Amino acid sequence: MGAGYILEEVDAFPSFEEPVSAAYQSLFASGELARRAETAIAALGSCTLCPRACAVDRLEGQVGFCRTGRLAQVASFDLHFGEEEPLVGESGSGTIFFAQCNLGCVFCQNWELSQSGEAFPEVTAAELAAMMIELQRRGAVNINFVTPSHVVAQILEALPLAVDLGLTVPLVYNSSGYDSLAALRLLDGVVDIYMPDAKFWSAAAAKNYCRAADYPEAAKRAIREMHRQVGDLALDERGLAVRGLLVRQLVMPGGLAGTPDWMAFLAALSPQTYVNVMDQYRPCHQAARFAELSSPPTAAECDAARAEARRAGLTRLDERHRRLGRELWRLLMREAD
């Protein structure tokens, strides 16, 4: 494993010594992947593929909360080296950043992509498939769909085309956690690695800061379903993730994220749940409007959050992002001076 990758208090964890085929290969061979795509695209006619359940006809160009119609909008795609190390390896994660979002986080660091109202390039299924193939050709160890909850149908539509062109690497579903069971069941046997956020435990906090009072319940249902599908995070002999669940929680100032409750929930799911307790929160977008969001969490708060994870019985905590977050903050403070 690469330098800086630390598993805390763990004696053993799932691993594969032989290459593992991506989950979607068998569904493609049976024709089920194409059938899932057809079902998902048809559902856009009265879209309830995320918890918003806007029921607009996206096939006819109507848009709901996510401001996305028939086609997905892609902000960028490239090899990315800033993810957790099991997703990066030596050659990077092949990230496809979708524009727009089904949440409205007031502190979003990528708000220009998710909430600015700007229209980004729409891509056809063939174009999205070509992006996947290009990233694999450049050495991506996986295809990492970032902010995919509102474009599940479009991803499924593109996948058979990509597999037919030779796609073989694992798929990462990198979401806010605000996912519907209907969409996740369409992805059962398709996604290899789920990487959801666990944002807010409190409905009041979720309503105030994400415009989604039902976020906690929706995210808990989604994370349970994700774990049911793929289990605990498993690594191959190179230390690369091949299958399983990886959960991120961003530590918020004043304990607003509800870390103790989330850690207890995740530990009950499995003590082997791989968790990244992230200390990278910085006031962005509209956060300054809220006094409680106007400063980052203290070092003591971040340490306490990690202690809560260990106290809950979680044994696999990502360490790399903790150091990166603190190094970034020191750089920002140095520039400010």
C-alpha cells in the first residue's frame, strides 16, 4: 500500500488476491443492463428517481429541483488524485463531474457547478460512454461518477455503450447520500463501490443547510441499501478498492453534522465500514449568512469526531484526508497573512 494510507485498529479486512470483474459485466452479458437503462429512461417521464420526487417530464425537457432535463450535464472529466487512496492508486480515479445537484447546500464548495444556474454542456449517452473509455485509456483505476444522484438514468443509458467499447474498470457512485431506493435498486449489480456522504443527522439542520428536511432518513435508507448491495470495502493486492462501501462525513462546526449519531449508525451497519471523517469544511458559497457556519471546525472538534468514530466501534478510518485537510488550511492561512 502507498505511503500515507493508514487503517486504524484493524487486524483484517476484506481483500481479493485475484483480479475481480466489475459488477456490471454479467448484467451486460445477460442483457439486463440494457433493460435497466430502458426502465430508468422511461422513469424520467415523471421523474421520481431521487427523494425530491418532482414528477416532472424530463423526457420533454421539463426540469425539477436538479435543473436537469433529458440529458446529463458534465462540468469536467479527468484523472483525479485527491480521493481516498484506495480509489486513486498510482494512476488516478477517472472522475466525471456532473453539473447541477438534487441538494442545495448553502456551504457547497462547488456551488458554481451545482447551484449557480449556469447551464453546462449536455452530453448524449454516446458522449458519456466515450468519456469513460477515454479515462480508462489514460489509466484510470475506476470510473468515479461525482454528484450522480440526479442522472442515474443517463449513466445507465451510457453504460452498455461503454462496456461494448471495452469498459472494464470498477464504477464508483460518489453521492451526497440523498438517493432514492428506486434508483439504487436499478444500480444493484451495476455499481462496484458506493461512496456516499453522511451529512446531517438532524432534520432541522438538513432543512436549513441543504434544503432537504428528509435528508437524514433518506440517507440512512440509502446507505443501508448500498451496504446490502456491496458490503464492506474490499481491496485487491495493490490496495485498490474493488467493491464495497466507503462513507464520508464532513465535520461541521458546533457538532452540526451529528457525528456521534452517524458513527453509531455506521458501526451498527458494520464495524468494518470504511469511514472518512473529513476536517475539510471551510465557509463557502452562502455559509457566511449563518453565524454557526462562518468558521471551520476547530482541531479539537475534528479530533473529537474521530474519537466518536472509534468509540462507536468503527475500525477502518481513513487517515490521508485528515492530513491533507490540515495542510490545506495551513496553506490558506499563510496566503491570507
